Amino acid sequence: MPSTYSLRQRFRYWFENTLSRGSGSIIAWLGLASLALVLLAGLILTLSGISAPDSGPLSFGEAAWQSLMRALDSGAVGGDEGWALRLVMLLVTIGGLFILSTFIGTLTSGLEGQLEELRKGRSRVLEKDHTLILGWSPKVFTIVEELVMANASRQHARIVILSERDKVDMEDELRARIPDTRTTKIICRTGSPLDLDELEVVSPHDARSIIVLSPEGLDNPDTHVIKSVLALTNNPNRKPGTYHIVAELQSAANLEAGQLVGNNETTFVLADELIARVTAQTCRQSGLSEVYTELLDFGGKEIYFREEPTLLRQTYHEACLAYDNSTVIGIFRADGTARLNPPASTLIKNGDKLILIAEDDTTIRLAPKHHFDIHTNVFQKGETAAKPERTLILGWNPKGFRIIQELDQYVAPGSEATVVLEDDAAWRRQLDSLSARLTNQTLTVRVGEITQKATLYGLQPETYDHTVVLSESHLPLQQADARTLITLLHLRNISDQTRQDLSIVSEMLDVRNKALAEVTRADDFIVSDKLVSLMLAQLSENGHLQQVFDDLFSAEGSEIYLKPIEEYIQPGVAVNFFTLTEAASRRNETAIGYKKRGSGPGGKPVSEVEISPVKHTEVLFSAGDKLIVLSEN
């Protein structure tokens, strides 16, 4: 039997539904109540013939107006005369007080609700040509800092961040770490990058570039990144053109899946692979991390692409000598392929662009003269013969496997690598498997506590050519860096007691701990998060850089080397960089800078790394200085 409802129940249900629609509905009902009260009081005053002082009987319009004034201002009733008029106006005033207080309360609650929604960061972003960052991790601070510097010449630049964190918390942290954002405005919104509706809030289809960060605290963060990319490339509302997406992956095993959903619109940065390659290259060449940081940091020298019609049909060698304030390092062909350090006779063709290192794109200008004061009489021919190397790796994390594999491609046959870690059967089995696949080096695994001085003394680190200290990734960030610092302090003490310099490269997880670690006098610090952040920021500004970085950080092709200056020129003679450029070219190399050794306060050795120096300026080089070159070996 169907249910029946009384008229009163139906009216109440309808009334409650209207109230549930929010503040606007409540305010409308209060307006109707006010109107009814005023009209009713005006009608009573008119029909009853109640007179106002000094004016006689009131018309309906005047009576309604007087009632409205009493409803809005409770103090007005004090001036009324006559008990009949006072009684009516008192009732009107009491009703007005109730309605007005309810109205003010409703309006306040509504405004508070709107402010709370704004605080939650749910409102839509109406921006175009902005950089969009999806996700949140410690890398976001370095990325934003770099983008702020990159946007210094752009007016009204925008960076939009979408993360599941609270909007106000994100804004407070960014404000504390980056107080000056120059011409860039940073906009934060709360939401999941995986949710299509929440993704629409940050206008991804109008962004100039999109950076997808790997989340922290997940067992397999790559699945989150790949799904975020999928939400962009297969979005029902996607734009007709192509996206410019840069995404961070932790494992190379997930690269193929990422490329399937990336639709050739996404550049993936393999974080662990990048750190492993840089660590392997840097441990063999002191100062290399400074060179990489300089090239990746928007605050230093950067890599640019420049089409130069004046150099059309000239050789790469001629192009290298054509600039004074910039350094040519390769050619970006019209078909989209890049070649670093090509043969000197390579011709520059129509549509090609030169790949250069410069302080700013405005400083890239051809040299005004063709006589470069090249002193061929100081040239020297010499090359250090490759010999077996011994590498000591203290501590362990999954990147260590890749570091050893990379080292195996650089070192001479007969080299050795020794790994010292805590007793972990799982790691030991994998290292035994890796050892069988090595070509140029043998692998030895030893068990020990690397923060103990006795363990380090027993290893005799002074007998190794290179020492690598890895962060233990299973520990909290600050605890892992603290253990690294203790190990480095012990190594410094061993170096002082044995009076032998140790070539040490250390991995740091938090860039803020680098300043503390400098007291240990380690040669290089590989700050994992910062290096990945710099790479993501650079690629978000120019996707063509991916091919350049692939070449630089790979064992194939041309990489950066720091070679003794005496292999090129006679030490003790002042020469300009045109001379060094020519000397390197004759060895099929490209000179990009130099590293000079000097003394700091208290006689402490310091190094000066100069990338893309002014070529006409003469510099006095001494034995022990290094020439920084692009070379295939």
C-alpha cells in the first residue's frame, strides 16, 4: 500500500530542501520574512487608523516604511508616542532583531564557508602559458627556485602546483624556503593528479610545460607517475596539440610502460640512473660535479640552441672559434638529432642549430675578429696511459649496482671495486650475480660498519684511487646523512694521519646538509634530489636538451673529462682560451672550460672551475691544472 503524507509533512519536506541549498536560500527566506513583517505591520497601522505624532493617520506606504525603519534600527522605537503605535512598532522591532541577527549569522557563516573552500585550494586556476607541477616532494623547492630564475626575463610568469597536501601548508613552506619569487607568481591547489576532475582545476591543457614528481613514501611510486601522465595524455578534454611533459621515474624497469602512455609527449628522467651515472663519472674526476651543477643550474652558464646563418657551410672547428663569450659544444641537426663534439670537419647545414654554453642567450655573439692569437708553439702532445683503478664503495643502496656497472665501462682491465656494507644476504646474492657480469673489474664484498673508525682503518682507504660514500636509503633522510657525515669525518682523520689525499665522492640526500659536509674536505658531493630537480627544471624549459643530456651522462658518445693541462700546452705560459680550443680540437675534443688549483685561507687547497670563459683573456696555467673537455675517452 503506497505511503500517504499530510500536507504539513510535504510542506516541511519542501521547506527543508530549500534550506539545504545553502546560504543563498536562507537569505531569500529571511528577505521574504522581512517583507511579510513590514507589509503586515503597515496593513495593521493603516486599517486601525493609528496616528503618528504630528502627522495624523498613516498611509499604507508610509506605515510600511516606518515599520521597515524599526525593523532595521531597534533604537528608532524610542521616539514613538502612543501605546498602540509603540506596541505595533515594538513587535516589528523584535521581529526585525530576530531576522537581522539570523541574516548576519547566515552571511557570516556563508563567507566563512567560502573562505574555507578557498583555503582548501579547490577553486579553478584561470592561467595560460604556466608551468604546472603535479605532486609534492623535497625536489619542488629546487625546481621552483630554478624556474623563478629562468622566468626572470618574463613578466607575469606563473607556476601552478597541484598536490594532495593542504594548500596553506604548501604556500607557507614555499614562502619560507623561497621568499623572493621575482616576476613569478606561485599558485597552489589541493587535489589528486590522478583525478580527472581535480586535474582540470589547474588548467593542464593551457600549460606551457608540465612536471610530474615522484611521490614519497610509496612502495612503487612509478605507478603513480605513469598514471598521472596517462591522466594527461588520454584526458577526454585534452588539447589538440602536443603536451610538453617531464616526468620523474625511479626505476628503469618502468620506462617502457611510461613511454607507452607518454605518446611521445613525455620526457622521462630516471632518477636512480642519473645519480648512478654522475657518481661513477665524478668519483674518477674530482670537480666534475661542479661542472654538471654549473650546466644544469639556471643561475650559472646554461646550454642554448642557436641558428647562425653566418656560419652556414662552415666547419664545426670554425664554429668553435667564432664566439668569444660562448662555447660551441655540438650541432643540433634539422632532423631533430643532436651530436656533441662532432669531427672538426663536420659542415653546418641549412636548418642546423649550434649547441652552445653561455651565460645568457643575449650574450651569444660572434667574435668581432678572425685573428685569435693562437700560440701553436706552446702545444704539447701527451696522453696519460690508462691503468687499472681501485674503487672503494662505503655504504649501500640500490643505485650502487648501477654505479658499479657504469664504472666497468670506464676503467681499464684489471681494475678492482670493493663494497663495504652491513651483513645483508639479499644484497650479497645480487652483488655476486653482478660480479659475474663485469668485464674490466673484479668485485669484492666486505661486511662492516662504515661509521666505525676501526673498520675504516682496516680497509686502508689511502690505498684506493677513488672512494665513494653512499647514503643508506632504508634510513630516514636526516639519519642517513648523519651517518654519511660521520663516515666522512673519519676519512678526513685518516687522510690527515697518513698524510695522503683521498679522492672522495659522497652522496647527500638533503642539500641543506652539504654545508655541514664541506668541513670533511670531500672532493665532490652528489646531492641526489638537487641534481634530479635541476634536470627536471631544465627539460621543462627546453625538451631538446634530453638528447644532449643522454650523450653527456652516457658511457657512449662524448662525455665531460678533466684532463691535465700539460697534455695540451706547456705549463707556466699565459695563453688565451682560443689557444686551448685549438689544442683540444687537434685531439678531436671540444674545450669547454678549465679548473685551476690554488690556495685559500690558511693554505687550504681550493679549486676554481670556469665554464665557457672569455676566450681572448689570457690565463697562466700551472702543472696540476685541468682542461675541461668533451671527449669520447
